[in-house]
Amino acid sequence: MDLKKEERYYQPDELHRWFGISSVLFLASIIIMFANDYIREWKGHQRAFREADVALTRANIESAAVDDAVKTELEAAVATAEAQLAADQSQLDELDSLKTVAEGEFYWANMNFMGTTADLDEARYLLEHGLTERHGEMEARKHFEEVTAKVKLFKLQSEGFQAEIDGYDAETTTLQARHKKASSEMNELLADLSVFERKLLLIDPEAMSMANRVANVMRDLPVLDFLAPSIKIQQIIVNDIRDDVNFAVVPKVDRCTSCHLGIDNTGFADAPQPYTTHPNLDLFIISASSHPMNEFGCTSCHAGRGRGTSFTSAGHMPADAEQAREWEEKYDWEPLAFWEEKMFPAQYSEAGCLKCHASEPTIRGAEKLTLGLTIMEKASCFGCHQIDRFDDWDRRGPNLALVSGKLTKEFAFKWIRNPRSFRHNTWMPAFFNQTNNSSAEDKRRTDTEIHAIVHYLFENSGDVQLPSTVRSGSVSRGQALFESVGCQGCHVIEPEPLAIETDLDRMFQRHGPNLIGMGSKATPEWVYTWIRDPQFYNPDSRMPNLRLTSREAADITAYLTGLTNDRFDGTAAPALNEDALADVAFKWLVKNASEVDAKSRVDEMDLNEQLLFVGKRSILHYGCFSCHNIPGFEDSKPIGTPLTLEGSKPTHNLDFGSVHEIEHTNYNWFEAKLTNPRIFDRDKVKPYDERLRMPNFNLSRTEVEAVTTALLGLAKSNVHADKMADGKMDDLIINRGMTIIKDYNCQGCHIINGQGGQIVDIIGDPNLSPPNLNTQGAKAKSDWLYKFFKSPTTIRPNLAVRMPTFPLADDQWNDIIRAFQFSAGATTTFETPHSSAGKTNSTFVGAYLASKDMGDCAKCHVMAGKNPTNARTDWAPDLALAKDRLRPEWIVDWLRDPQAIMPGTKMPQPFIPSKADVEFEGAEEYFPQAVIRMAGDDEALLESLRDYIYSVGEK
Amino acid sequence: MKITVRYITLIAALITGTQLWGQGSITGSVIFEGKGPRMRTIKMGADPVCSAAHTEPVKSESVVVNGNGTLKNVLVSISAGLDGMKFEIPEEPVILDQNGCTYTPHVWGVMAGQTVEIRNSDATLHNIHSQSKQNRAFNFAMPKVVKKKNHTFDKSEDPFIIKCDVHPWMRTWAAVFDHPFYTVTDDTGKFTLENVPAGTYTVKAWHESGKKLPAQTLEVTVSDGQAASLDFDFTRTAK
């Protein structure tokens, strides 16, 4: 039945047309889809990289190419050997057939031998049985002897055939040897080349066979490339580092290497991005490094979106505005929306180290991050901002409980108002005259507040008993002492700022304040008392005691107080404005009371009460107690935002105010805030006490960048404990001790774990400087070290610099000693005592090696109190101290190669005679018999020298 | 394609072959007119073996002006212009002798990888202590029975001191090169660098006085088989 058009509910023609159009559209969209997939960004990179890799491999082949002459020569040798082998072939065949016959004979003899061995066991049993039963033993013995003889015969036979086989083998090997040697030489010569050639076969179409060439093209064709493409996503899955993607925590998947293809290949060091080799393969990426790519991925350190496969979706972030513009043009880049953990711009990449290295006081290889953390320690950021890492740290600023004994009110006022007018590089930040409180009205208020703060501090200060006079000292002697006794381990005297960038060494050198202008700050009586015993004035001070005599202290006092700051002295503090004081008091009171009540409360207070009230409110407001111990504020809580996870704070939680000229990212916010802490108050109208009050630390560009790196590092992390750098007990022990070592600036004077010791540069000669503490834990006996720390004695009579006495508690000393021990891998606490007693021969040989003609130890070393004859600056430690001080194993290590332990030391490697040294005509005249016998056994000789050293000073 | 080209040029720069020495030479002398500083007498009384080795007082060799108005012990070497060239290391060792409690030679050069034979011709104990920075510093004792020890430096390095801590006056200056074009001026103040390939070089003259007689450099072009000549004048710089 044929329906007419009119009878249908639809129009077939119309429908056909639409069907036609839609199938064309579908087809087009499928084509577009495949095309779009084919031209994806990372695929382009892989194609380009392959070309570059082919070029590099070809070049490698060229450079691995072998000198033609050498190759021809070897080829000729191989050919000759082959010809010889062919000529010898009949001989080889004959040897082979002879061997086959001999093997048959051997088999026969060997089977007989094994069979008769079993018979022998039987005969032995029968004999033993006969002997026990006392019956038939004669017969049994006869049988036993017969079988024994048979075994012997067959054994001889089989051994004979085995020797024959070995003989044929040896002959064959000799005939083949020449050829084997020639071809292995050839292979060795071409080893590198063949590696590259094999690689080229895989990647270079021109080097491939025709079939491979076709397959090579086919596998990457659009549509077909779902089968087995050579161009494909590369990804690294790291199970124990996880990404928090809201409501789910998933293993890290990094696809970065889909484009960063040369990241582990040293050949691409100068290649353009994204093919560039990682700049630090010693530490990252390759399997021999401590952070292999397969175990750590990429975004674990760099942050960003590892699953992203395009430039933008990977979360790349530019280093600066210029790079942002460049990227926009080149890659159509924009900041990745809805992904908080965007990649760290290159200058902050060390931020990623912190999450796994959190307990390390200095993170090696992450100098910028370490600098940032060190600045945070010095600037005492944790005073106002709670940061887990610094939770049990003490206040960093001077204790103000006895301030009236140290400063004048005038000094305190000028100092608080502008610390840098007195000391250009102080860590005390500036609270006043900042961009949000510098109007005339603000100054009227802030000057009043400073007066009140000073009043509060001095009213609440205790008294300190200072001597009424100090004996007069010599400025020149004082300066000489200052420059030699060790003050410069922590202090500088730098009247003007230096045009050098901050780094860790510079921080070590400036651990304590820059001591300019001391004469304008404190009285000679205070300085004298302070340097003789810092803990007398401030029990919490970390300044150690140099055990100065009264004369030395007087000399240094004369030198330091002779340094004055005339410009600072020349300005006067303004007088207190009593009206302004009443106004400030009123403004505080009216916050919690009615205007009338506040007014009457102000009127009720006398001047002293008003000053104390405003002083207390101001100290609370500005948070002075965060860094300084101030009576009345012992338990006050930090006033700043906690920063423990500041790096993970969503950017929209950071108030940019009306600052629009910077890109709204967390690092831009941190940088702006650190450069000018009040910047986000710009163009805002706020009551005074609601304005931003973070003080200004006048950080340089380098310092701002370093602190920003550290802040970015303070972030949430999902790293499994096994992957943490400090996951092991040993690391924690080392880190705990090293934290104290850094806090007390031991590295100002000593090189510890390869870092610090800047005072060596000032003194000039490492031999006249505090010792390098390399291997200290393996070197010193722990009980001796503890005694030395508690009460330092002279070890090195040639040093002018002295080890001070530090105000540390027993548990801190224990932490330090254990950190030394664990760093040196010498962790035993209790040890068998070593002694030279009874080792007459060893001690005798040692004494000979130490004698005048050999090592001449007494030339430099003090020997049980007997001083050497040469100049004192050349003297070395008394060898009689060694047995109490040094671990016996370490002495041997030290003697073996002193330079390896203390680079630059004057201690020479002692003469340890080798066999050749004692094998000359008349050696007996030079060397005792015992020495000649031991010569060549270096360890025994070094031990004998050690035993001799242990005997020095023994009765 | 662009990348390919970039790679080929990059790699080509990396491939450098061993180049043969040339036929040219550089000769000249180091002029020092006028009187040099007075040569200090070394007191060797501390070790009788040392003082017994000399009949006449020993003078310090820190500045030696020759009779013909030239300067001795100036280390002359090519300091630039040899980029990419490689040179064979001589098998002959350089000899450093401790004789009469002084070092002979007083200033010397050696190629990286070449053997230095350190001799002790004295009947006393010396220690030999290098102050090298690029090469690993060494410091070992040489009692009178030890007459010879060998050492090699791995890397090129500017002149550094080697000294004896037992006899503090003993000092010698060593420099390590990665090419063979260096020499030290003799009693006539003359120097010759031989077998120099054709090219333009910077030649450096260095004296141990450091800031007092700062090192000088001169440019020179050597054509193949020809002798180029140049003179250094240290007179001006001396105060």
C-alpha cells in the first residue's frame, strides 16, 4: 500500500534534507574532533622533540665515531684471525672428535667408579658385620680389599680421561683465542656507537627498514593512533603523594613529561623549553638522585596541575608580568581558574622543598628557602604569627625587664620611633611614620604613644646592680681583642650599609646586632657588666660568655663605647603633649564606654596613670611583647594571623584592598605586604586602631623573595610518612641538635656539616681559626665533649680566638652531641676504653714514626705540657690530651689523610713507610727491625702511631 | 625544522678534535729597569741541616732582578686564544727538588695530568703542603729517607703556593695548565714559547709579588712557522 504524501504526518523530502544536513554536520564534527585531537599541544611537542632527539643521536654517533685508521686496523686483525680460524678448522674438528671419544671413555670409567663405590659400601658393611659377629671376617676382609683396589683403578682411569678432555679443550681455546680477542676489542671500540645506533634505528625514519618506516607513519596517523601510537601521553603515578581534589584524595598523576621530554637527558641542557634538561640532575629526576622522577613526580615539588596536558591547564605561572605577556602571546596563557595549587613561579620553586624537609634548620640545596626561614627566625615573625615550626621558640628581642639599667628614656623614645636612625640594619622593625600613619594628626598620636610606652617600660623595669665605675681601658687593645677573641663570629661593626646581597653566610656573620654607636646607647658600666656576664643582665640571652678578664672587658668596653652616633645624639625627642595623651586615652576608653564615662575616667587619671594606661594599651596594640619580655605581658597571646598553612590560603581570602596594579596571586600579595606592610590600607578610611599594624622590616628585594618562598612553602601536604625527608629517628635527632646549633650561631665560627665558619675569612688562616667540626661526632669522645662544652679549656694554644661558654642546659648539650654523632655516623654511647698499655711493640714503632727524623710531631705539637720551640702561632694541640679527648678509630682516620677531614690544615700526612721505602741497601741503619717488619701494612703503622699518641704523658 | 637546525649547530660546537701543535713561537723578555728591592737573607738557623748545606747566606727569591735589567722567575703563558684545542700530556715529569731547604725551581708550571716528581735531596724532614684551591690540596711528610714522591694535578689552576711548614721560609709557586705554552724567565729575563699554532693569543706575565707587580697581558698574533716577539715591562708598576 502506497501512502500519499498528504496522508503522512511528516514531509519525507523535508526529512531527507534534514537527515542529509545533519549527517554532513556529524561527519564534519567527527573530522574536526579527530583533527583537534591530532593537533593537541603536547603531540606537537613530541613530534618536534623527536626530530631534535634524532639530530642529537646522529651527532652522538658522529662524536662516538671511531678513528678510521684504528677501525681498519682492528678490522684487519679480526679478518686475519678469522682466516686463521678457518685454516685451523680441520684441526679444530679433529680435536672435537677426539674429545667426543674421550668423553665416551670418561663416561664408561666414571660409571664403573661410581658403581664400585657402592660395592665398597657393601663390602665395608660385610666386614664390619663379620668383625662384630666374629665370623667370616677373613673372607669379608679379602673381599673388601679387592673392591678397594677396583675403586682405585676406576678412579685413576676416569681422572685420566678427564685430563685428556681438558687437554683438548685447552687446545681448542688456544686456537680460538686470537679471534675472540680481536672481536671483543672491536665490540668494545664500537660499544658507545652501537648504543646510539640502536637508538637511532628506533626513532629515525631514515635509519629504519622499509616495513618499520611504514609502521612508523601508520601508528601515528589520525584515527589509527588509538592502537599503538609512538606519540602518547607520558605519566607518572605516585601513590604515596596525594592530591586533595575536594571530597576526594587521589594519588598524584603527573603528565608533565608528555611535553618536558628532555628533562632527564643531559643532551638537552641548552635546548629551548619545554625540552630543556632539569638544571639539577644531581638532586632530582634521575634514578641515582635522591628524588627520582618515578618516585616523586613533578608537581610534588613544583605544584601545579599534574594532569594538565596543555600549557594553561598544567597551571604554569609566570615569573613576572613580562613573562606573563610573553606567554599570553605565545601560548594563549591565562591563570588556571579553580585550581588553588598553581605552579610556583621559577623564582619560588624551592618552596616545594619545605613540606618534606620541615624539621631541617638548613635545607641543603634550597638556599633561598633556608634564607627565607632564617629571616623569619631573625625577624621573629613567629612572635606575632603562630607558626607550628617555631612553636617552642623563645622571644627573640632583648628582655626589657631591666631596661632602665641599660638605656635612657630619651634613647628608648628615639629608638622606638625610628630604629634605623640609630642602626641601619637592625631587626627591630619600624612601626611609626609608615604609609598609613604618617599624617600630622597620626604623628601627634604616635609620638604620644611612644612616650607612654617608654614610660610604662621604665616604670615597670627592675633595678640592676651595675658597678659604680669601670677601670679605664685602652681603645686600641680593645679593638685588637674585639677582632681576635671571637666577637666577630656574631657581630659586625658596620657604620654604613654595605652594597651586598643577603645570604646565609652574611646572616651567620650578623647573628648579633651591628655594634655601631654603642657609646650613644649604653653606659660603660652596663657594657662592661654585659660582656663579662651576659646572663647577669638578661638570664634568657643567647650571648655566650667569653670569660674575659676584667682588664680585657675594660678594654673592649672602652673600644665599643668610644663608637658613638652623633647624628642620632644630635636629634632630641619631642616633649610630651599632654592634651594628645588625654585624647588617646579617651579614644581607647570610649571603645567600651559611653562618651561621658570615658571623659570622666580620663579626667580622674593623673598624668602618670594616663601614661601607664596608654602605654599598656599601645604595647598590647602593637604587640611589643611578642618579641620582648615585658613585665605584665608574660602570657599575652600573639596578635597576628597564624601562618602555619599560609601557602595554602585561598587567594580570595587575601585582602588586596584597592591595590590593583599587581596580579592577584598569593605570592604577589606576600611580596607587596613584606615590602610595605601597610600597602593594603591605601585609599582606605579607617579609625586609627583598625588600621594595619604589621611593622616594616625594610627587607631588601632578595629578602622579600626569600621570605615569600618560605611562606609559599608553609602549605598543606599529603605526603606519606615514608617519603618525608625527616621520617627517620636519626634525621630528627640531627635536626634537633642542628636547630640549637643554628640558634646559637655555632656556624658563625665553625664549619659544621660543610656550612658556616665565616670568621675564617676575617682571621685569614684556617689554622688560626676555630676548628672545622667536620666528623666531630666520630672525633671527640662524648663525655669529654660534654665536659668541654660546660667548661672550655685550651686545646689549640696557637689560637687567639676562644671557645666561649654557652648558657645551654644539659638536654640541649646532649642534643648537640648526638647531632654530631649521628651526622658522623658514630652513634655508640658506651665504648670499650682503648689504651696503649701493654702494646710495647706498637708504641715503640709509633714513637719511631713520631721521632725527629720521621714525623717530628714535637715540632708543632705540645707534648704533655712541653712546648715546641717554634713560634706559638704554629703550635698544635697537646698530644697528651688525645687519649681523653679523641676516639681511637678517628685518630687513625685523621692520620691517614688530615686534609680530607680538615681542608687547609697544616697537619701533614705522616710518613708511613711502604715496603719499597725500607728495601734499600743499609735500611737497617735507618729503621729499627720492628719498623721494617711492619712496613707496607699502613693500617698497622697508623694504629701504632695512634697507640704512641695515646701513650704521650703516661707514666 | 628550526629546532633541528638549532641542534645541529649546537652539537657541532661540542665536537672538537685534538689539534696538532703548530710551528710558530713567541719570544721576548721581561724588562725591569732600575734596582729591585733588597733581597732578604734567609735565616736557616732553626735547622742545622739547612744552614750546613750553604756556605754563603741564602737570599730570598721573592724578587730577583737580573744584571741586564730584566726580571727573573716571571711565569709567562698563553692565557686566552686556545679555546677548544687539546694537547697531549708530556710523559716527562716536572721535577721539584727540596735542596738545601729551598725549592728548585722557585716558580714552575705543569700540565694537568703530568707527573710532578717531588724530591728530597736534604737529610732532614720536610713536609710539602700545597695551597691549591681547584686541585685537591695535599700535605704530606717527607723524612730524609724518602727521596722521591710523585704527584699529579687534575685541573688547571692559577699560581698557588706550595710550602713547607717545618721550614717556614720554604715556598714555591706552581701553576697548572691545560696546554703546554708556559715558561718561566731565567737569569737573562728571556722567555720562549715554542710550537705555537698560528692564531691570536693573549699572553700573560705573572710575578709572585701579587699587587706590587700585578700580572700583565699582551695580545700577539702568531703566523705559522714564524716567531712573534713581545716584551713585558714591569718597571712602571713597581713602586
